[in-house]
Amino acid sequence: MLAPTLTLVVVFGHVPALSSLRLAFMRYNIKQPARRGFVGLDNFIHVLTDNAFHAALARVAWFLAAAIVLVLAIGLTFALVLNRDFRGRGLLRTIVIIPWAIPPVVSGHAWRWIFNGEYGALNGLLLQLGIIGEYRFWLTEPLTALSAAVLVFVWRFVPFVAVLFLGALQAVPGELYESAAVDGAGPLRRFRHVTVPAVAAIAAIALVLTGITAFNVFDEIYALTGAQEITRTPMIYNYEITFVGGRFGRGAAMAYLTGLLLFLMSLLYMRLSLREREV
């Protein structure tokens, strides 16, 4: 019964992975097929000593830190609000999940229009409020462009994390909050001693998932800013090396190096998930 599924996994998963691993040890430029040959670890050494790759890692590290903090904080806030009993809660839950349902490319292009320096909605709003005196080109400045990319990612990923937190909050018996209130605990103490322990395990899983997704981000940033150097992450740089430059050997080496980082993060996620199930 498992044979069909295993066959698909091997054919479409393991075979391409092994083929890519073989390319990582070869000089394979699709624009120069005659120079194809075995180069050993040269591709890996070139990637590890590439200043552009180091810069891309620095950008994604900043992206990761900002995205994780904002996604967890806003997601938990939304979950706390949606966990309360009020009229229209079901409608609000539906509205909150909409950004997660929108394809990343679509959301990236929508936000690109909002941040446009010539006719963007953000410039128009800030100008009317008197916050800025003239239109700014947000997506051509290093700090604002990367911040805009973080905002787009947070806007799309917060609903998913909010649902995770909401599931954990709904599993907390209401009697715990009532007992804490009877014992004289205020809102802050109830949050610290009841809510935080209840969502701690889910928060750890959400942190790792957010980190993996943020490290892999490509669609939103590419649709938002294109192939600009100021927002070039390892995934975008790998795309440029492989499919724009045609250097499949070097691109495969870069893919395996970044894949190693994601593999370690995935192991952490699996351990946290299994621990959550055991609890």
C-alpha cells in the first residue's frame, strides 16, 4: 500500500536531490557546456568565501530576528483577543485568516503598489497626515526596503501563528483563570502564570516554523522588490546564481549549504513537536 507513495517520493524527491548533489561537485555552467567537469569542493569553498553570500546571510539574519519577534508578539495578541467571547468573533476569525489564504506573489505585488514611490497608497496617506513632506521611494532604500519585506511577511504569516496560539488557549480550562482571580491574581499575573505556561510549547514550535519559513522566503520579496541587492536573501541569491547566471554547480552547492541550516532547524521543530505530543 505504501509502494506508490514511496515511489513518488523517490522519483520526485530523492532522485533530483542526488542529481543536485552530484552537480555540487562539478563545474556546470549551462552557458558554457564545454567546460563541464569535476571540481571537488571548489563550489562549496567559493560559496563560503563569497562576500555577496555573506551579505545575504546577514540580511536574512536581520529579517529572521525582526520577523520572529513581530510574528510571535502580534500572533499571541490576536489569539488572546479571538479567545474571548464577544459578538462577531466568528467573523473576525475569518477576517484574520484572509492574509494567510492569499498567494505570496499576489500579496507581494499588492504591497509593492502600496509602497510605490510615485503613486503608492502609503505615501498618499502619510502625506495627508503631515508625517512626510514629499513622496519617498521606500523600496529603493536599504533599511526601508528590507523593513517593508518584513512587514509583508509578518502580515501573511501572523494568521497562521495566531491560529496555533488560539488552539493552545482554547485547551486551557477556564477554571484556572477563575481560581487565579479568586486568589487575587490580576490580569498580568494571570497572563504570566496561566497563559504563558499554556502556550510555551506552542510558542517554541511557532518560533521554529517562523524561522524556517522566513529563511525560505522568496515569493514575497521577489514580487515586492525584484532582484535588488538591498533585499537579496540566500534564496534569491541562489536563484540568481543558478537560473540567471546558469551556474548550476555553484547553485547546487549553495543550496546544500543553506539546506543544512534548514535541516538543523527542522530537527529542532521535530523534537519540539514530539515533546508537545508526549506532554
